[in-house]
Amino acid sequence: MRRFARVALDTPVRREFSYSVPSDLQDVQPGCRVRIPFGPRRLVGIVVGLENSPPSGVPPNKIRPLASLLDAEPLLTPALLRLARHVADTTFCSWGQALAAMLPASLRRGRARRSVPVVEIAGAMGEEQLAELRSPFPKQERALAFLMQAKGPVEVREFRNRTGLSKSPLESLAKRGWVRFGQRTERSDPFADAPKLDFPPPTLTPRQQECVDQICEALEDGKNEDFLLFGITGSGKTEVYLRALKRCLEQGRGAIILVPEIALTPQTVARFRARCGEVAVLHSALTDAERHDQWLAIAEGRLRVVVGARSALFAPVPDLGLVVLDEEHENSFKQDSVPRYHARGVARERAHIEGAVCIFGSATPSLESWQAAKEGRLRLLELPERVGGGTLPRVRLVDMRNEKPEQGKWLVVSRPLQEALGEALEREEQAILFLNRRGYSPAWHCRQCGGSVSCARCDVALTFHRWREKALCHRCLAESPPPRSCPGCGDPVTMVGVGTERAEETLLRLFPGVRIARMDRDTMVRRQDYESVLGDFGRGEFDILLGTQMVAKGLDFPRVTVVGVLDADTALHQPDFRAAERCFGLVAQVSGRAGRGERPGQVVVQTWMPEHAALRAAVHHDYPGFAKGEMEERRDFLYPPHVKGVRILVEGADPARADKAARDVMEILAPAAKEGGGILLGPAPPPIEKLRGRWRRQVLLKAPAGASMAPMREALYTLCQRQGVIVDPL
């Protein structure tokens, strides 16, 4: 009997394509990759179904055959195919796009590269070589400066991602003999050489034991159940995960553990390996070959525990029994490209499909999860005390309006923080300082007209990076000389604000000889840098760890007794309805890095807005109080979790074209919103109106309780297939 395969392709078109199955490819099954003729091209697609008859109205002889079968066994299980359909339906993309997000890039292409191109400087390079390139060849100068900063081989792909440059400047430098290319052969296990830690099981507290018992009971039942593990920082949530994982493995089932930051992966992997044996690792910093090998080891059942970032949620774990999202509130669990899913919703759906237990863990849960727990859709487990009898650190708000800067210096470190750091350094203790702005200064300000200097291609203030002596746009990565005058009035401009570079300079001036490790996107160039810096800090080779968000969560260093938040207002100034929630979460999370050992900790939070409710609640570690007030505001202004919402973003080459595109969106959505009882707002400029030379407009669609999503969903599917339109669930 002749058969026909339905194949999903990585395109925005919401349909599958039918192909006949040749006699020599009868082993094809749903979930296998196939190579197909598509117009004049040959593409790789996923078989999602097999039929005994051709599509209605299409003669069988008009259907082209599959070109080849790439897998002897399906790469994607029926559960993953079903999960991909759910992702497509909830993020308004095609099934093929959702399936493509599940596979490593090497499998999407149909082959895996065993080595990756790298580049590094050849010999000693310094300011003399940079000066020679600066004027005639600025791109070569920038490329050389980046490689000098890296201090070792860098993948060419990572170089292009970080600098926005092509390979051409590197090739020109290679002709000069200043850089050299190479190939790095990748191993299957990127953590093969990592030392194994001794991490013996501690005695559980009564509250920990209660949580473990409830989770293990759900595992014994073999049915899907979802938990919210709400535990203060240092309360032992990781140990609860480990005990649940141990029970899951005893049942012969597999598990997925998600962490929000790549920087946390080595520490997390070390702990889980110490207690559970070998684990697979999946995150964006792995090379194609590493991801390919890890993925196949998981699919074949050789590795039953997966630790990784967001994309690890799609790992092909056979007989999945447990899914854990640690720090589930983190925004990094939201995918910002197609498919625009949030790991929280996808994790619950996968656990439901596979009959697995799902645990969300956080000291500052997302309001979506908190609301679900209050309504009984998540089972709430609480850890209100630190293990070992420890207490939460004392938090002090410092009103920066009352602080006086050093003569001729920008105010970076307040007197209370300076005193706390001095005392800790005298006692040979360590400190973590958090500032969510990299570079030296985040803006140039004109005192005459009040304007600032923005990127020519983006509606974003330029950031000064002292190590480059350049102004950099953090959106399009364009570099330019530091501006001298205001583009509006012509008067001189001055640098304002503080980035991690300026903070490091200030600390070295205030504490001569202090050993500082800076962790931001400028210093963490290679994957090994994360592991190296955190390892050195844990061994006491640095006194202060200064960094952006990567130092704010999950880190556990017993000798850290002082934590400083240099500018708590950065998160509050974001034009986002979640700004207060993120500010509270950041302050609470970074505060939790202090006092995790036997020594008590203290936290100093610098702010120009000490009366803000989020900061006041963070000082008292009062998440329930903060959540109650924030929930009321969300209810009043119709924002999630009280409503479902979608942002539609359009762009054009100029403002007029962007306006027209937005009006077209409104014409498509207005009838559907009216029919479904939705609320349509806009069009309006987004917070960043111009990005990479394109003008943008946005429209908000909200669906209050009782609204019908069906007509609105169909309209959103239509929009997703239009070029230059982004549909992003809130």
C-alpha cells in the first residue's frame, strides 16, 4: 500500500507538506528527519504523520517523493511532537518552527560538525598595534581589541555574535600575521575534566523533609503533579531537588533540571554529579558538536539527568519523571525569538503529557506562579527558614540623595557600603557587588538642553567603554568615538551614570590592592571564563566579585558576608509592567548571596527612590506583602496574571511605513477582538522606537477573564506569517 508523509518545515507557514514514501524508505516514522525536494532546493523536515491516502483533491502522481531518510529511529518522541504542537498553538508560530527549536543546530542541518573554527592573537599585541589600525582600519582595530581582551582562542561564531563584525577583519589581521585561525575538535562531554566534588547528603530540616515527602509521594503515584517550592534564599531548595531526583532515578525514570544562567551551570552540574553520577549538559554556550553528542546520549538513555538552560526543556529524555525549574521567576526562561515561549508554561505541559512531576523553585516566585498556587493550580510547598539555623542578612537602604561624592568624582560607593566593605576586607571575608550596567558610563547628558546622545541607528543611549575608549550601542553593537557635543544644541556633553568599569575603578581607588573579579559581557568572552572566575572566587583568590545579573542568583559562597547593590533603581526605570517585580526579585536574590555560611551577612542597597514599595518590601524580605500590593495594581490595570496578553510589534524603513503596518495590524485584529471580547490598545511607539535603522510600532491585545481566544488566535496566526511582524505573548 502506498503511503504519504506529512512533513513540517522550519517556515512561518502554518501547514504541513505531503510527500509520497518510496518503497526503499518504508521505515520512516513520525519524529524522523527526512530530506525533501522543496522547489529547486533540498530541505530537512520532520515527519509528523503518515497517511494511506493523498491529501484531498490532489492526484497521487502530482506528489513528489521523499528524497532520503536521515534517521533509523525517530529523533522526536510522540510526546515531543505533541509538545511542539502545544508550543506552536500558544506562541502563534508553525509546527515546523516549534519542532526546529527542539533540535540542536547540527541536526536541523542534517549533519554535525566535529570541529569549530577559532581565532586568537598571534604573539604580543598592544596599544602600538591598535593605534596603527585605529584610523585607517577601525573594524580591524575593534577585532584585535576584542581578541586581546579574550586572552585566548575564541570561536569565530562567538566573535561575530559579540562584535557584530563579519569574518573579513579577522582575515585581514591574519594576512598581517597578527591573528591566527585554528580548529578545535569538540568532545562529547564539555565537563569531562571538571573535578568531582564531595557533596554528602546533609540531614534534612523538618520543613525540607515535609517537602520531600510530598514530592516523593507524587512520584510514587506516577501521575502529573505541579509544585511551587517557595523557599527563602539559603533554605535548602537544591537539597529538596536532589532528594526528589534520587527517588526519580530509583524508579528508572529520567529528569530535567533547568537553571536560568550559564554561569550557574558548572556549580549545579558539580552538585548533581556528586550525588547522581553522570549528567548531560545543554545550554547555548556549547558548540554544535557538543550539543549533538549530549542530545544523542540523552535520546539513547545513556544519560538520564539533564542540566541546562531554557532549551534543555526539549531534551529527549526517555520516561521523563521529574522537571525542575530553579529560580523559576527569572526572565531568561522567556525565549525572545521564534517560538516565543516561556519555560514555565512549556514545562507544565511537558510534565502533563509525560505524567511527570514538575517543581518550580524560587525565593521570589513570579506572580503568575504565586497566583496559580493561591488558586490551587500549583501545590505550594514552603521553606521559611535557612538551613543550619542561619538567618537572613540584615538589609539597609541607603538614600543616595543624602550621600556626598568624592571631590571631582562620580558617586559610586556610599559611605555605609564603603565601611561595610572595609570591615569585611579586614576580617578577610568576601563581598559581592551587583550593578546591572556594563561599561564605564551608560549615557552622555547635555546640561544646556537636557538631551542625551543616542545611537544613529537605534533609539538607545550610547555607553562609554573605557577599555576601548569608544561609545558603544548595546543593541546594534555599533562603535563610534566618544561624543563631544550635543546633537541637539551643540553644547558640550558629559558622561553620567555608573557601569561596572567605573565601579571597578572606584573600588581600586578606595581599597588599594583589593583583588576584584569583574563578571559582565565584556570580561566573560569565552565559556571557560565563567567557570574560571567563579572557581577562583570560591578558592578565595578574589576579595570582591563585581558583576551584572550573572552574580545575582544561585551562587553559594560561605565566605561572602557583604553584598552591595550599587544602583537598585536600574530595574525600576524600565518601561515594563513587570519592572517592580523584577526589582524586588533582583534585590532579594542578590541579598541572599550574603551570610550563607556561619558568619552573619549584611546587605547595602543604594537607591535614589527609598520609598518605593518594591524596595521597602525587599528590605524586610516580605514577598507575600509585595505580591499582594503588586497583584492589586495588575488587577486595576488589566495585566497578567489577571489577563492574557499579546504584544504585536511591527517595523518599517521610516515612521510612515511603520504607522501603516500598525494600522494594517489593527484592521486584522479589531473584528477578532470585538468578537472574542478582547481589548485592543494602540498603535503606539514601543520603549525603543528605532532599532537597527528600522522604525517600530506596537499594539497590545488583552483577553480578560471570560474572553474567547479562538477568533483572536486565528487573527494572530495570520499576523505571524507576515514579514516584519512579531507576535509576543506577555
